[in-house]
Amino acid sequence: METQASTTQVSLARGIDAAKLERELGAMWAEMSAPEGESGAAGVVRACVLNLVVYAEGAEERSEVDDLLSEVVERHPCRAIVLAAERGAREARLEAFVSTRCQLSSRGSKRICGEQITIEAAGSAVATASSAVAPLLVPDVPVFLWWKDIPHYEDRLFTRLAGMADRLVIDSASFDRPHEDLRRLAELLAGGRMRLSDLNWGRLTSWRALVAGFWDVADYRDSLAQIERVFIEYDPPDLSHEEIAPKALLALGWLASCLGWEVSDEGSTFDGKLARFNLKDGGRSVEAVLAATDDVAGRDGWLTSLTISTAAGDEFFVELLLEERRLRTGARLRGAGHACERVLGYEARTEGERLSGELDILSRDEVYEGAVASAARLLAALGS
């Protein structure tokens, strides 16, 4: 179904008056829903399947949010409350405006519309902006918080908004202190009350599917039961070159948690480029290595290869063919004389599509939580 987006915006006076905002929205909907003969506008269906609270700081981030929300509304007509913050401003300011986002079906005369309330907060007003958000939430539908910034957990605004949400969406690729932030994230998830989506975890989906697929081949399972080494290469994170990229830690954490490997406190080292871990699979030892590659622009924190080596002399691998935007995967079997491999198109989803996918999920992601907990234990073994 082809769709066509449109946006209507009304500026309001300074300050946040929830009742006034609701009246303005009501008037907008009444005008938009008028019969075509009265106003010339096609009829609309006002829809709200969820609340989406978005925190963004800076003009560039806000512009990106506006673009992404246009994609999100196609699948999830909602009330979006965008908190555009300017923490460094000297003068406190708090004001808002309302707008609508519509999708017009080429096969019908109705537009399916959601609505947006943008709150602009500056200076000291940012810290208390959560009090402006709470009365604007539509009751009886889920609340998602998309924290489109580095989620420092000592931030009171983050804590208050997260407390209002049924599910929190973050992106661990944005961590500027990956080791500290992943440990803190593990602590928050350990209580079992927070339901969280990580867009960076979503970017690992193709990798995880291909690695898990090795166990689907009956002839590989005996060899995979005796893994001796895991080697993962990653591009260093742009914000912290001397720390391990969150995606690499999550990938190893996922393998360790799914396979029941324990992290040994002895024998783990990290020199800023190469991390070695001593893992235990029952009575057997497994060496895991995370290696930073040379930094390449546009590859912030990406995985570039993952190789599993077994006691039988076999290797199972997934590697990124960056220029071709493909993944090569396969097995190098001892005695086979050649590698059994295939090349697959790399999933190139937009951030709007990734966010939309996360808004379909309300339940806890226990596999992700296990990966984060295991990643935190890996960091503890390094003393990081």
C-alpha cells in the first residue's frame, strides 16, 4: 500500500498547559475530519496505538527524529511527545507546539493520522521537563521511551522518564563509556523490572542468525560441542577508541550465555587493542579473543568477523564484506580441502525501520538480558 505523509503544525505560547494542548489538538482533528465539501480535506482516522516519548538534544538530533518519526507513523500511528533539550543554554525556557502526522492510502479516501507534541526545554528547565510530559500521555495504551542520546544513568531526567515507560529503547552504539555503561545497564536489568530494547542488538540479528545456523547442521554438532576458541574482530568505537565496542561484547556475551560458559577471573587481559578471556565450558577451557581492527570511517563499532575454532580442527566463520554490503559465512572443515561457504546480502534497515520493529515488542528480551549480564562479567574479569 503506497502512502503519502503530511504534517500540520500549530505554534503555541510559552509554557506547558496540558489542557490547552489537548484543546488545540481537538480543534485540529475536528477541522481535518470535516467532510470534503466543507473544508476540502480528505477525511481522517485519528489513531493512537501507543505513546512514544522521545528525548533528543541538539538541532541535528531533533531533525533526525523528525525524519525517523515519519517512517514510524506508517506502522504505528501514535502520540509522539518529543522532548527537544538544550541543556547548555543559560536561560531557562519551556514551550511546546502540536502537529499531526498522516499517511494517505492510494486506495482510499481516509488518512490514518497520529499526533506529535514537541516540548522545547532549555537550561534548568530540562531537569524538570518530565513533569510536563506525564499529563500529556494518552491513557490505556503502552508508553515507549526512546532515549536518543548517550544514556547516562545518573541523569535524573532519564530516570524519571524511564519510570513512566513500559519499555525503554536505547542504542548502545552511542555509549561514550562502553565498559562503564554496559556494567550499569546490567545492574538495571538485573532487577527484572525494566523492559528494554537496544537498537545495537537489533543490528546483530543477522550475525546471530548465521552463527546459530551452524548448530542446525547435524554434521557440525559433534565438532561444535568442543569449541576451543572464539575470535571476534571489531572496528573501535568512535567515542572511545581504547574500549571494546559494545557490539563485540554483546556478541561474545550472547555466545557465552547461550552455551553456558562461565567467565574465569584468571587469565583475562586487555591492552586497549586485544582482549583475551578465559572461559569455562564444564571442565573444558575456551579462549575468547576480541580484537580491534584499524579504525575505518563509517564503521563505528561494527563487527567485521567472528570465527569459532573447535578441537576437531574445524572453523566456522561469519565475516563482513563491507564494500559489497554482504556477509560471508561458512565452515572450513579439517580434511575437506575447501571451505563450504555462501555470501548473503547484509540487512540494510533504516533506523526508522529498526525503531518501528522495537515498538512491536512489549515483553522482556531474556536472550538480550543474558548477553548483557555475560558482557558485564567479561568486563569484571578484566577489572574494567
